[in-house]
Amino acid sequence: MATKKTEEVAAEQNQEQQEVKEDGAGRTTAKTPAFVEELLKKVENYEKAKADNFVNWVQHHRLETHNSDGEKRLVQITAEELQALDMYYNRPAEELIWLTRAEHINIHREFISK
């Protein structure tokens, strides 16, 4: 039999999962779990995106990698190529960046035009 404390913790967790919030654009979304929030905070530009309530912000893979000498270089790679390399999902925060929608669109326009 579960202790009262365990039952209370379970009830609180259930309540947190059921809470919803408005995202600033009139949409209602489920509350982000605390562990996900902690991961998102590590992504560059998180504070700027949060200040705008994440409206018009997207999370994007960085276009930077390091060559064998440790120097940064720009890499243009498609989402399909990242997926084929098994580098698209479950990436560490250091490989991601919050961009405004305008910045995101410009990146892809530049990629297509080359």
C-alpha cells in the first residue's frame, strides 16, 4: 500500500501534467514538464525566445561543426541528411539554437540559392 506522501506526490505530478497554458498566440498547450524545461534552457537564445513567449521562434540545428583541428566551420546540411546520419533527433543542447522565424527562413533561402 502506498504511503500518504507517495499518493500526494503522485497527485501533484498528475495535476502538473494536466495543467495547460496559453502560448501567447491564443493557443493552449500542455505545460512543459520540468525536465524538458531544464533541457530547453541550455539551448542558445533561450532567454530571448522565452521573453517573446516563444512566439515566432523555432529551435534549429546549429550550422556549425568543428573540423579535425577544432576550428568552427559552417556546414549546410538538410534535415534529411541529418536524419540519414542519425543526427536529427535527441541532440544535446549545444547542437541546437533558438532562431526567430525570419532568421530561420533566411537560412533556408540562402541554402536553396547556393
